[in-house]
Amino acid sequence: MKVLVFIEQRDGKIKSSAHEALTVGTKLAGSPDNLAAVLIGSGAAALAPQLAGWGANIIFTADSADLALYNIQSYANGVDAAIKAFTPDVVLGVASPMGRDLFPRLAARFDASILTDLTSIEASGSGITGTKPMYSGKCIADVASAGAKITFATVRQNVFPANKAGSGTATSTPVTAAAGDGKIRTIEIRKGKSAKPDLTEASVIISGGRAMGNSDNFKILTECADVIGATVGASRAAVDSGYASHDMQVGQTGKTVNPNLYIACGISGSIQHMAGMRTSKVIVAVNTDKDAPIFGIASYGIVGDLFQVVPLLTARFKALLK
Ligand SMILES: Cc1cc2nc3c(=O)[nH]c(=O)nc-3n(C[C@H](O)[C@H](O)[C@H](O)COP(=O)(O)OP(=O)(O)OC[C@H]3O[C@@H](n4cnc5c(N)ncnc54)[C@H](O)[C@@H]3O)c2cc1C
């Protein structure tokens, strides 16, 4: 089947999750001629060679200064142009905030099937089948595209490996992303303050809950995070109490994360929090209450006061990583 992968980039840097989507695309497409990618943004053409060896022969690039800031209309027009040039069976992206914004619009525009947030994916005729978590991760649904000429699909971040295919010439092929009609304009994109990887891309996360007590106390998590290269997250109770900023919130109304290691400190494990982190590969919970629901999904549980346990963990990590 022919697969077109949307490559997400920010500030001239290709997102690591784009490599995960390309790895999935390589498997579905079966050959570099059947796999193409589309890169949109100011400086996109210069980024295309970085995708050499990632399985695609053609990288469609919509490159202009007007595309410096993500805008749903112009970006959809860029992907649209690549679809018309390549005529794929499947258009693949990542279930990131950008993918969640862009893909439904494209699917509506092409009157197509859309499968979102997939945690497994297989080719099935000219469409796809897969699985996706539903109801805050309480069940897994089997889903399949049906009937439409083209299928749009997004995969969950950090679920699929990113393996370089070793094939694919990544030849840059310009397409034009027509300007939007001006009804939706992007004026500014405000970045979070942290220099650490965003929670959605982090492979290690240490999060604090209501038990942190105040924003100053988050320092003990930051100190631990600095030692193990983690990003600091928070529960909604911590955010609502003003201890942490909203971009740190993990959960149903925050970010969905899928790190290799998630350390939950003073977080009870509400359904809404677990909805955002339960697929983490290893979960460590620190809680004074041995009956806290978080222990139900934790790989390792420490019943104890986080203000004692976290500094001990930090000291131990420091010694181990010296
Ligand atoms: C529509 C909706 C959407 C929501 N979305 C989200 C979301 O996206 N993310 C989210 O997190 N929540 C969300 N919530 C809120 C959610 O229901 C919980 O209220 C929230 O997750 C609780 O946060 P918490 O675990 O930090 O606090 P609590 O539930 O109060 O838990 C605090 C925990 O800390 C433990 N503790 C206390 N002192 C210590 C100590 N010294 N050391 C160790 N442990 C200690 C306690 O035993 C307790 O288990 C949502 C709720 C609704 C209704």
C-alpha cells in the first residue's frame, strides 16, 4: 500500500515521534517507493535530507516564511497538495496536539475514514486495522477503516519504536501549501518555560500531586529530575492549587504521556490522572496510603512520605549515575 507520513517539526527540529510514524509507515508500505513523507514549515526543504534512510524516497516539502507558525488551514493545504501528488492509501501521523488538530480536518475534507491514537496498526487490503485505548484506557477497541478511498490514521506517541530503515533517498519535492482564507490566523506560539523535553516526548517523568503542598516543594522533584534527565509533571490537583503550571498536567484534561519510567509522588491515582499515564512502561508510585489506587497500576510501590523518599532516591540515583 502507498503511505504518506506527516512529519511534525518545531523550530527547525524534526520531532522524535515523526521517526516512530516513519517506522510504522515503512512496515505498512513495504518499499521506499510506496512511502513518502510531507514536511511543512519555514526551512522544511533544508530538513528533508535528515530523513534519508528513514524508508521514504520522496519528501514533499512546503517551505515558505508564511509557514513559520503552525496554522491549521495552511498546513492542511500543504498535506492536501502532497496527497494529490502522491495518491496514498493511508496518511499517517502522530496523535500529538498538532496531529489531533490537523488529521480530523483532513479526513473531513477527503470524506475519508480516520482512526486515531492507535497503539497497534496493521495493513488490511488498502486500509488498516488497529487497536486504540478508550474510556480513559479502561478498555481497548479494535478499529478498522472502511469503504473510503483513503484512510487517515494517527499513532500514539512513544508506543512504536523508531528504527531507521536504512533505505529511502528522501528526495525533497516541493509542493505549495496554499494560504488559508485568513479566518484562522496564528499570531503567536507561546512556549513553556522548561528546557527539558516536553512531557509528551519525555522518556522519564517524575510527577507531583496535591501532597506536594506548595510550588516550592516541587524543587525536590526538579532536583531528582536533573539527575535522571526526567521532565517534571503534575496532577490536576497540584495544577489547580497553583503548585505547578498547566503545561505540566498529566491526565484526561492534561497531557497523555507514555514514558519508559513514570514516578508518581503523592498522587492518589484518580481515573482521570491514570488516563494520561497508565500506558507508561514502568510506573513507580510513592504514597503514604498503602491503599491508594495508583498502587493498582504501579510496577513498583513505595509506601512512604515523598519528602523522605524522593531525596533518598535522588541521592541513590546520583551515586549510581556518577
Ligand atoms: C472532568 C475531570 C477531568 C480531570 N482531569 C484530570 C487530569 O487531567 N489530571 C489529573 O491529575 N486529574 C484530573 N482530574 C482530577 C482528578 O479527579 C483528581 O482530583 C486528581 O487527579 C487528584 O490529584 P492528586 O492525586 O494529586 O490528589 P489527591 O487525590 O488528593 O491525592 C493525594 C495523594 O497524596 C498522598 N499523600 C499525602 N501526603 C503524602 C506524602 N507526604 N507523601 C506521599 N504521599 C502523600 C495521599 O495519600 C493521596 O493518595 C479531573 C477531574 C475531572 C472531574
